[in-house]
Amino acid sequence: MQFKVTHHCPSSGARCGEITTLHGSFETPVFMPVGTQGSVKALSPEDLERTGVRILLANTYHLYLRPGHRLIERLGGLHRFMNWKGAILTDSGGFQVYSLSNLRKISEQGVTFQSHLDGSTHFIGPREAMDIQKALGSDVIMAFDECAPFPADHDYVRNSVRLTSQWARTCLECHESGAQALFGIVQGGVYPDLREQSARELASLGFDGYALGGLSVGEDRETRQRIVEGTVPFLPAEKPRYLMGVGKPEDILDGVTAGIDMFDCVLPTRNARNGALFTTQGPLSIKNACYAEDDRPVDEHCSCYTCTHFSRAYLRHLFMAKELLAYRLNTIHNLHYYAGLMSEIRQAIKEDRFTDFRRSFLEPPER
């Protein structure tokens, strides 16, 4: 993987860049849709390409449990398995283990947990996480980390940082340099001193990129932004920075302002399946009765397949009838919106007007 910064915003930490992988290049800041089980729900790879997606995220934990990383490896790796020609980032499984707090036990070596599928017992540590991701063949892989819950006291989070750094060193030892870029994950909860400690320790190890984990787990927006802004200065400027699990448009703008390059979140795809659509005029709930006879597209300013072919009335009908097509059309629209938002952000940075763009987006004039 190669990364280069192509432009800096003079009035903030925002920047544009380009990442090159064996499966293509893409500009940053970038939003990565989540394809948990090797699929972005309801969409085909061709749908993703048409919405402008060049990199997506797949989930190590879920693919390890089903269908199994060895099976995927035997069938040619995850790209071939899911017929995706673009780049893939896989998470380490640390967050999923965190979310299974009632089913897991943490030790110095890693995490023993029960499968959410059948209750069987499994173990993932840093060595196992590297082995699984190597078998999957993703372009960007993540170091195994210990994601502290929120809220958590300082002592707990300090130990979480210690384990994360310890496991990060092991991941580097196991990592075979070459096709896969390895990112370290900064932890530290909402404690600035622990975030600084984690960032400094990981930066000294020389990862290919750095992620901020353990956020968007219950803290408020102001706290999250304070932590992000306070942590970024301790990360190498020449390496990509990835804010994990953060995906509201306003939160993306906050992250870009602080110098974040990469984002992922289930929000646009999950919202689409629940009938919540993003538009240039604000959020729209397609299930509302007021759209029953509305012949307009979801967003008259949108050029996506959904908006150029179907009315709000039809989309509402599909959703209320629980037709599967509703999930596909809604998801196409939401991901197109996100791709457009990221493109506008990049263009604003290149033209040195990002601060004004952010202000106008967050405080739109009354309509």
C-alpha cells in the first residue's frame, strides 16, 4: 500500500490524499461501506461500483465463524470469493469480541469467547487475527486490540491500552510485509493521557497506518471530537488515519476537520433497510404516509439509479409491502449520497474552502 497527501486545508487539519493498493487506488477522505459477511447487504458488487465505492470493509470475526477463513483461502481469497475487484479492509475482530462482553474472557494472550451462532468456544489473539486476515487476503488488515467499554474507569482503560500495545507488537512480529498493509489501533477511551500514550506507543512501532478505535460506543459528539483532535497530532502525518465506526455526516465532517482520512459505519446501509434515507434537504423516512402519492424522486438533486427511475410513492409501497427490492433501492441511494458527500468534501479541500463547506452543511440556510 502507498499513501500520499495531495492537499492540505489552510484553515483546518483537513487533507486530501490517495491510497494505492493491489486492487486499485482511491482518494481520501473516503467512506467505506460495511460488508460484514463478505457482502454489503442487498447490493451486488456491480451496484457498489456504480455508486462509486472503491474500498469496503469486511468482518474478520464473522468470516472466521462462517464460512471459515480456510475455506475462503482455498477458494482464492475474499476478493475472488465475493467477486469484488476493489480494495478490502478487514477489521481485527476486536470490536466484535468487545460487543460479546457476556460471552468472552480476556487474558494476556487474547480472548476466549462463545460463538453467537452456536455457542461453541473459540480463541482469537493477535497471532490468530493475523492468520485469519492473511487467509482472507484483504488489502488492509488491522492489529488485534482490546476495545474498552464506555463508560470505563481509568484503571481498566489503562490496562486496555497496555494489552493493545502488547498485542500490536505481536501482530507486527507475525505480519509478513508485502501485499497487505497493517494498521495499528489507538485505544484509550475518553482519557486524553491514555490516548496520547497509546498513540505514541503505536507510532513508535511503524505501522502502515493508524486507526482510532473505541469511539462511537456511547460518548457524546463533543467528547468524541475532543479525543480525536487531541490524538491525531501524535500520529505520523505521512500515514493514513482511520476513525473506526463513525458515520453520521456531521461526525465525518468533524473527523475530516481533525485530519482523518478514512471512515466506516453501518449507518447508511442499516438506515436504508429501515426506510431512513439521506437527502440534500435532510433525512427522509420513506414509510411516512405523506409519501403514498408523492411522484417525486427521493432527492430531486440526486443522480443515483433509484432517484432517476422511481418515485417516493413506489419506494414507500415497496417498503410497506416488505418487498426485497426496497432494501436494494434504498441502499443504492444512501451509498450514492455518501459517495457524493465525500466527493464534495474532497473538492472543497482542494479548493481551500472546506471550512466554509462544513459550516454551510452543518448550518444550512432556512428553506
